[in-house]
Amino acid sequence: MQLAYSSNAFTRTDLNSALRAISALGYSGVEILCDHPHWFPGRVNVHEVREVSALLDHLGLSVSNLNANTANGYFDPVPAENLFEPSLSSANREFREWRVNYSIATIELAQQLGAKCISVTSGHPGSGGTPEQGMAYFVESLKRICDAATKHQVQVGIEYEPGLLVERATELAEVFHRVDSPLLGANLDIGHSWLDGESPEQALDLLRGRIWNVHVEDIRGRKHYHLIPGEGELPFERYFKLLREQAYDNFLTVELYTCVAHPVAAGRAALAHLQSVFDRLDYHTERQGPRDEG
């Protein structure tokens, strides 16, 4: 396991500047926000993909995930908070069709960039009219997305979250069954899982072998607010031991979209705390720390 940092902590700057900052902090990887103001699928040209690919090579950064969870750039003006609409579970056919195409465009970007996976979410429980109808729309949408994923050999991770249509691991396991694609898995946010009341053991056992990327933040007081690791109460050692036992070899991606006012300081503190957890576990990985861009 290596550590990545999501560019959604850097929404006050452009993507290239975010990549340079993440590299300078010493992270091994980056998750690219596929939304305003970074990459918006369908609006990214070949030149931009080549430019970012060259910069990633220069900086020595791998891509942990392309994050297509939100599509706030769909709206004008851009909303102050994430809406998760238009969603893959919307009763509005035009919204649903748009979001399917947006997700497929993200898969195409992943293939061009050499990224292994993308992430999506389900939308709100009432997006489809009722939760049952929304789930039927969601499964239908995912089957089309997974057809594209098969063509391009890119994994699709669903991120479940408190308050969304799919908000716990048991529901996600049912989606896996209904869609029936080996490329469909989880973008596991351990803070979301903790808020849902799942034990680390329960969640990771249900999702065994289907976790493509892991989002890491801290949580305190059962409030859904992403804190810098070390500021809350998450049992990181339990999660990381279980991931290691499952031979998870993808990224732990720090996600701190709540820290846009100080993303560098937040990323530095997160890296130091998580490295200390690795040290306590005697988990040896390539030592991560500040480096010169060169």
C-alpha cells in the first residue's frame, strides 16, 4: 500500500499546480478530481491528457483513481456544496443518460492516462422517485458503464456514503450481485463506513477482493466531516491490518476536500500521521516525505 492525495483538496488552484504540490509533499500517488475546477470528462482534450501524463511522469506520481463522484460543473453557477446530481439513479431519463455518458468519458480518460480505476456514487434515495426504483435505475446505468469498463479494461468503484441510495457495504454487495461484472468494486471510504456503524472487520469481509481504492480521512463524534488523520477517532491500525491481510496492494488516498483553505499543511500532517501508523504496524513501504520536484 502506498499513499495518494486527492486533488479535491486543491480546488482553489488548477490541476497542474495541485499535482506539483502533492508531489512536493512526498505522496506516491494522486487522485484526480473529475469535476470543476480540474478535469471535467467530455471537456478534456488530447493535448491536456498528454500534458498531465507528462507531468505525472516527471513528478514520479501514479494515479490512484479518477474521482467522478460529483458533477458540479454541470451546473451554472457551480453549487456551493456537492449535489450528486444528475445521478445514475435519477428518474429523469435525460439526467441519467448524461451521467452515464459522463462516467464512460471518465473511463476513457482513465485508459488514456493509464489509471486503473474510476469512482462513482449512487445519488440520493429519492432521485429515482423511491429507493427501490432508484436502485433499479442505478443497476441499469451501471451495466452500461461496466460494458464500457470491459472494453477499456478499467475498474469502476462505487463509493457508498451516509445519506445516499447506497450507503453501506451490505447494499453495495447486493449491487455487485445484480450488475454481475468483475470490474465493479468499491471505492471504500473508511470514514463513511465508520459513520454507517460498520466495524472494519464487517465491511472489509463483505468487500473482500473488490476494493479498488481506499479513501482515508478522520472522523470525530459520528459527524460526517472529513478531518486530517490524527484529529479524530478512526481505528486506522485495524483497517490497515485487515487490508494487509487481504493483500490489498492499491492506494490509500487521503481525501480532505474540507481543507481547501490549507491543503498543503493538511496533506503534510496527514502524511506524517499515517506514516506513524505504518511504523507502529512495522509495515515497511517506500518512505514517503517531501521531495524536490527536480
